[in-house]
Amino acid sequence: RSVLLGIEQQKNRFMRHIAHELKTPLSAVLESTDLLLERVAGALNPTQRELADILRRNALELQRLVEDLLQLGEAQFRRLHLENEALDLPQIVQQVAADHELAARTKGVSLSYQLDADAARFVADREKVRVILDNLISNAIKHSPNGGTIEVRARRDAGDILLGVHDEGPGIAREDRDNIFDPFYQGRTTGSGMLKNSGVGLSIVREYAAAHGGDVQVADDDRGGA
């Protein structure tokens, strides 16, 4: 077992090293693309602007994958440290929704939320709750049909906060549900974007939920999604 653990640690160090190395050139690509879109190098014709938008969207997606890899390494091989504080859930949802505004608008997806008053405020790690919502909403947008709707819901059940992201996508096949939260697992349903999911985001959601003493699962939605 000690040999296997050593191999896993080496693999994790390698993964984190590569992820860190990718951050610098990705930042340069994003900054250059933003300068193009801001017309610093002159006005763009419609075709050039469309290409710059595609470049920026995919660079942002790659940046998200890099961050996912770094967070997964932290969650799996370090004891997660929670910086708990009183949270304003509507504020966090609005922040995450704003981060995904471009991706949602591209697909014509609308995002709303239904947060019960007694679940809108609770104590947890702000950044980790934000990452949980960020990954779930990102996943929902990828798998939502054009013109679909996504709803964030929260309610209190006894002493627990039940937080869910509901969409109108095709759902997760029942044969995938036991594995969907495993690192790098790719289910049978893939997003419609130019880049496939990393298979890491849902693993991070599970790790961060567990760090708070919680759990995450796929639930059949009354609107037909899951």
C-alpha cells in the first residue's frame, strides 16, 4: 500500500506542476484576447470579433480546467482547511451567475434561483461554497439545451442546508450515477461546447461538500432533468 500511495503522490505532484505551468501562458492568451476585443489594436470586423470571442471562451474554459486540477489535488492529498463564516447565499449565487453570463447568453440559457429565507444565510467556507456552485452551474450550462433554464434552489431540512442546481438537460444515465463524482470519469452524455468536461469538477464538489460534513448526489427533477 505504501508503494501505491507513493505513486499517487508523485502523480499528484506532476499534475499540479503541469497545471501551474499552464497558468502563465493561458493568462497571456486571455489578456491578449481581451485587448483585441477592447479594440486596442484597432477595430475588428464581425468575423474577426467572432473568432476572438471563440478564442476567449475556450481560453476561459481551459483556465477553469487548470483550476479544477489544482483544487482536486488540494482536496485529495491535503487536509482541507475551512474558513467558516456567515454567508449570504443570494450574494454568492449572483456572483457565480455573473461569472457565467457570457456562456449562458451564448446558449440562450436563463438562470434563476429560489432560496428559502431560512436557507439564505448559514455558516460555511465562502470560497468552497462558491466553487461548488461554480462547478454545478458550469456543468448545467454545458448540458442545457439552447434556450433552457437553470434554477438554483436552497432550503433547510432540520439542521441541514439542501442546495441544488436543476436544469433541463438530458440527465445522467442511471448506470453512470455511481461513478459520476469520481475523478476524470466521463459519462455517456457530453456537453455541446467545443471542449469536453474535464471530469474533475464534480469530484471537487463532492470533496468540498464532504469537508463540510455533507454529501452530493444526483436527484431526478420534477421537470424531467436530473
